[in-house]
Amino acid sequence: MLSVFRSSWALLLGVLLLMTGNGILATILGVRGAIEGFSTFEMSLVMTGYFVGFLGGSSAAPEMIRRVGHVRVFAALGSFISAALILFPVFTDPYIWSLLRILVGFCFAGVYVTAESWLNNASTNENRGSAMAIYGVVLTGGIVVAQWMVSQGDASGYIMFILPSILISISFAPILLSISPAPPYEAGAPMSFRQVFNVSPLGLVGMTLMGGVYSALFGMASVYGTEVGLSIGQLSTFIATLYLGGLVLQFPVGWISDRMDRRLLICVLAGMGAVGAILAGFGLGGYPGLIASSFLIGGAANPLYGLLIAYTNDYLEPSDMSAAAGRLVFSNGLGAVAGPVFTGWLMSQVGPAGFFLFVFGLMASLCAYALYRMTRRASVSVEDSGAYQPITPGASPVSVAVAQEAAVEAAEEAAEEAAEEASGTQTAA
């Protein structure tokens, strides 16, 4: 792990600053939108814009890198992000904000693809898993730090838009000055949706549902907090707890998943998230109850991303893992695009509780579908299942591809060990 820090500290520092700026913007827009009098549905369109842009940027970034190189892509997209952040308080119109969010989402996707391909290149087969685990902690840590910064600022002025612009501008300095160019990220040809569904219906359906959950939490939590009258400090704590829950439970869930039927664990986590959403939706326990519920929801939602990918890998040949990952990530992106819109519509119909009603509906659906799939075929034995890889939902498809590389390497090593043991047994006989 120390070798990862030594070789990639500049990249990790830059990503921390990037994610902090992104986290500030995601929270402050919900608060500023209420100050400007935007409706819940208008804010849902604004928040959806990020995921529309992110989905497009994830697909376009590899080609941009191939054409002009990492450094130019990094610098150009970073410049657009910094400029867009300053424009938000200048043009306080929900539709202009939606367009700016599309631009920001597109650029952040390209930045993440570039940074993660650099990290992959800087890693070795021995430390790649540790590198991605540290990267996931940095992503989550950036959002948590962002919430503290939001709690210290004033959403009605300019400073909370200028601050993330400065952070993002500074973030490129350690990356561009300290890291040598890496080979471009090459995306493999994906499998068809039908092929992935035939291999793992739960994996494909689950990733789509979790895309909706994740985008609702990242995009609409600040809108919910504003509508129920939380102070800036309370809102920041609420959002930070969503991510702290995922950070705390990510690795224990991974350890457990390698030792039991993953469908049962998926069901348990989805059920835990559904219970947390119901408790919060009914306002049980007041603000302390909301914080406890947000920990449950975040602790369930974030590990489910990597868990669903690991479960799908259990039914794939190593050569097909990366191809299937492309469809899983894309289906997750489609769910993410739809999430804020449906959440905003529910909130406009039933009030702020519609936020948790939406999360409950998706989590409960995933729990029920996992139970159903358990009746359709036998589980893969623990010995034959692959290793869980911690993957953060907010990362780009490169993280998934890198995790798939680690899974393939682990499968190949296991096969080699099994062959050596069989050969030794035959020799002894």
C-alpha cells in the first residue's frame, strides 16, 4: 500500500481536490436552487444533467485521449469545469443550470477516465487491488470534506461557487507536473444486453436499479434537506453520513461476500437500505433518526455496486468479464439518468418524503428480485466464486475495467494453483 502512495500521491491528491469541488457543487446547487425559487421538478432536471453528461463523457473520453493525449484532455476539460462553476451564480435559470450540469458531468467523466487510466498504468499486478481501494476511499473522502466546507459557507453568494472552481483548477497542478503520460485507455467490445441478461439477470437489473438509487442520493439529497428545513450544517452532516456509511461498510461487505451466497448478501443489503429509507421517510427519531437512516442507506448502496459486478463475474469466463462490464456500467448510467427525474416527480406529488419513497421502492425491488433469483438456480460455490473488488459508484468505467483486470488475474492465479495442486497430487500418487 505504501508503494501505491509513493508512486501515485500526486494523482490521488489531485483526485481528492477534484471530488471535493464536485461534492461542494452537488450540495450547494440544491440549497441555492431553493433560494432562487426553483421548483422540485426543475431541480431534478438540473441534477439529472450531470448524469446525462457523465454517461456521454464516459463513452467519448477514450477517443479524445487517443486523438490528442492525456495532458490536453485533462487541461481542456478542467478549464471547462472551472468556467462552468463560476457561471452558475451568474445565470440563475434552471434550464441554463441543466445545460451547465450536462457540461460539468461530461467533463468530469473525461477527467476521471484520464486519471483512472493513469492510476492503472502506475499500478502493478501486485498492488492494483490496493490502488483501486485507496482510490475509492479518496473519492468518498473528497465528498465528505466537501460537506464540511459547505457547512462553513454561504449559499446565497458567489464564494461557494468560486471555491470549487479554485479547487478544481489547483487539482491539475500535481497531476500534470508529477505524472508521466500513460497509454490511452482502450475499451473492449461489449457484450449485448441480452447476453449479459442471460448470464446474470440479477446483475443487469440490479445495476440499473442502483444507478437510480445512487443518482438520487448524489443529486437530490440536498434538495430534500432544503425542503424539510435542515440548516446548512445539518444538511452537510446528512449527506456526509450517506458516504461515510458506504466507506465504513465497503470492506466488511467485500470480505463477507467472498464467503457466502452473494445473492443473499445482496438481498440483505437492499433490505437494509429499504428499512433505512422507510424510517427516514416517516421521520422516525427526528434528526438523529435521519442520520442513522442515512448511514444505513449509504452503507447498503455503495457496496452493492461492487457486489453486483462480483456476482455477475461468478457466471462469466475471465475473457468475458471486461466485455460484460461495459453493459453493466451503461445500464447503471441509464438508471442514474432517470433517478433524479423520478425522485423530483415523486417529491412534487407527495412532498419531501418522496425522496425516500423512491429509494425505498428501488431497494425493495432489488431485495425482492434477489430473493426470486435464488429460487431459479443454484448458487456458485464459495470456492468457485471470484474476489470482490471495491468499486465506488461515482467512478468512471475505467475503475470497473481495472477491477475486472484484478478479477481476471485472481481467477488465473486460482486456476494455476489448482493445477499445481492437482499435479502434485498425481505425482504423490
